[in-house]
Amino acid sequence: MAKLTFSLDDETVGTLRRTAARLRKPQSAVVREAIAHYAAREDMMSDEERERMLNVIDRMLKLPPSGPQKEAEREKREIRRSRRTGWRPGAR
């Protein structure tokens, strides 16, 4: 385990100490857990990213179909068949 030195403002130190005392955990454990929670949230899309992606999807849905109708019908038959039989590798 690495030892680190960094500075925190007085309010943050107070919050860390109170939280560690309330949870009956070492301050270092509270910091590790806080970083893990923060990192997990960072993997989620921000509101701006989500809005951008939804706009892209909206624009795509307004576009005319790009493939041949015959191919779309074949794909729909395959989907319906798999729903009736349940998905199993090699099942037909």
C-alpha cells in the first residue's frame, strides 16, 4: 500500500473525521471508499453526454431505412423465431 501526502481544507478534514468516527472506520478507509464511489460515478454518462446521445438517436430514427426491405424481413423472422424457441446456441 502506498503512503501519500496531500492537503485538504479544514472543512473537508472535519467532514472526513466525523464520517470516520460515525462509521467507526479509519480515515484512510473512508477516503478509499469515497474514491471508489467517485470513480464508479465517473463511468456513468454526464447529463450533457446523455442529452447528446439522445439527440443522435432522435436524428437516426428520423432517417429513412438504409437497407433492403428483404433483409429487414429476414431479420424480423429470425428475431420472431428466436423469441418462440428461446435463445440457445445453434437452436433453429
